Amino acid sequence: MINRQELSQQLQAIGSADILVGIPSFNNARTIGHVVKAVQAGLAKYFPEHKAVLVNSDGGSRDGTMDVVERAVVEDMHSLLVRHRVEPFHKIVMPYSGIPGKGSAFRAIFELAATLGAKACAVVDSDLRSITPEWLELLLKPVLEEEFDFVAPQYNRHKFDGTITNSIIYPLTRALYGKRLRQPIGGDFGFSGRLAKHYLGKDVWQTDIARYGIDIWMTSEALANGYRTAQAFLGAKIHDAKDPGSDLSAMLVQVVGSAFSLMADYHDVWKAVQGSQSVPQFGFQYTVGLENVNIDVGRMLGIFGSGVRELGMIWQSVLGRGDLDALAALAAAPEKEFRFPPSLWTRIIYDYALAYHKKSLSREHLLKSLVPLYLGKTAAFVLEAAAMDQEQAEAEIETLCLEFENGKPYLVDHWS
């Protein structure tokens, strides 16, 4: 394990870098070796004349993750290269300090990018099984050659993967800032050195952003501050997907809380935005096979029904009597008829954003009370989209996004 003195010596030896790629990790020994090899191969193949540094920022793994990173090398580099690499490749494996979480890992990466004066940076998740060397080209070249500051990912994902993104974060971010970034919390981003310095200058590292909120924070900061933004099609996103009914509640609370907090910071920016526009797209779009995501609909509907019975007073204070009655009617419906109208869901998210802003009750209790509603919405989508193909399911998400955009005047009018 590297200490600060050794890190300082390594940085002095490296001096500067054109490209920095960060991989945050925590107990990812099973998958991170493949990610490191893909990054090495991508840098060697597409950026042979650029000085590159790979940084593994680890949150205290106990499964040998950092050892795997140290050992990971591409066995047959010549089969991947059109020409030999000119500039040297450096690897830094280091623990980070601070609040445990992805954001603290990213802070360490931003600090190293600033120290080395990197022109272009990328971060990729450590649990990816579908990353290829081409991802590095797609995330970094728009920054190096086209002067974009932020490159968000776009993936083919199973229609039931990324449910927090699909039902809340994508529609909300799109409506707020007017840009159709399909994966605002995708986890794999390219960004410029100057944007890294902007991130580093923000005082958010003792908040929930240092845990789960870093992805939406990075995206929102780039959009709200006018940085040039694009997205790159990366193919399939195959990683350690989770059942939204059993694993995502803590993540939902922290990601949505971060998004709501940023709304207060940038109210003057988003209040005037109407509609949405596409952003420049890099990469060739193609169809790929996707792993199935198993969803326990019955469990989600059970939690939603319990919420209707037990959280009525909280929900009424946030949503009003009319929408509370609509939720009670939904809970009473047979499973085969269970549907969650887009207009109702849009009002719920906007009312929760307003309650969070106005601190009408404890923010922690408020966000936790959103979880059964999110599970009900997700269950409805699973039931409705069960017979749909990916394109049809995506059309349903597009309908929800338009509902968020059309309903935005309600949010603006009630904000103050």
C-alpha cells in the first residue's frame, strides 16, 4: 500500500501527463483486473503518443483489489497495436482518505489530475464486465481533439437495469437543464483538465456527494456551468446489476438527495430552461445482447402497499390529499391492472423536490418515504414493459421525460 511520501515521489518522477484515467474501487478483485487491462490496451492503441497515467483510488478493499491492479497487464500487447507505444505508461495504486464512498475516491483522482496537469481525464467503474479498449477512445478523444469538457456515457442496458436513472434522474436532469444526456449517473465519464479543477474547487467532500452522489453532481455541475457537453455510445453496460427491490434504497436516498440539493444551487439556471435538446454524439450505435435483470415485482408491490398504509400522513403533507387518494386507488388495484400514470409520477417527484427545498420535514425521513413510491413506479414499469422490446421500453421512458418537461412550470411556480 502506497503512503503519501511514496505517492509524492511517484508524482515527481512522472512530472506531468496528457491523460489520466481513474478507477475507483472497493472490494472489486473479481472484476477490476479486466477493467485495468482494457484501459491499458485502449491507451496504448489509441493514444500511443500521449503520456498517460492510470490511477486506482481504493476505499479500503480487503479482498486483494489493489494487488490485482498492481499485477494486471495486457499479455499480448502487439496484437492490439497498430504501432508501438511512444510515451511511457504509469500506474498509481493508492488508498484514499475521507468519507467512505465513490465521491471521496473521485476527489483523489481530481487532485492527481490537477497535480499532473492532465489535459483529458476519464473515470470508469471497477465492476464492469463489458468495457473494451474502444471505451477509452470514445471518452477521451472528444476532449483531446474536439475541446469538449464533459463526455457522458450512453449504453445499451437491459430495460429493467438503471431504474433510478430511468424513472427519476434522467427525466429530472433533462427537464432541469434542457440536455438529453441519457445516462447522467452512468459511472463512466470523460472530462477536461479544466473541469477537473472546477470539481476540485467545490466544497462538497463531507456531504452525501462523497458517498453515492458524485455522478449526478459531476453531470449537473457541467451542465449548469455551461461546459461543452457530449455523450459517447459505449455499447453494452454489463456490470453487477442489482434488483431495485432489494439493493438500491440507500443509493436512491443519496442520489436523489444530491440532485435535489443541486437544484437549490442552480435555481437561477434551470428556472428559465424550456424543453430539451440533444447533445453531440460520438460512437457507432449498434445492438448487443444483454443479460437479463431479475425483478421481484411482488416484493416491490408489497412495500408500496405498506407505504400507502403506513406513510399516509407524510405523503399527504408532501403530495396533497388528491394524489394520496390516487395512490390508495393504485394500491387497491389487481397486479395485472397496476399502472402508474406518468403525470402522477411527475407531480410526485416535483412535490418531493419542493418539500426538500422548503425543508417541510426532515430531509432524511422525506427521502426514505420516497422509496416505496419509487418501488411502486418501478413495479408498474416492469409489468407494463414485460412484453416490450428495448426500443418500445425506451419509448415509454421518452414519454415520461416529456411529461417532466411539460410539467416543469408547476415546479418553477411553486419553488418560491
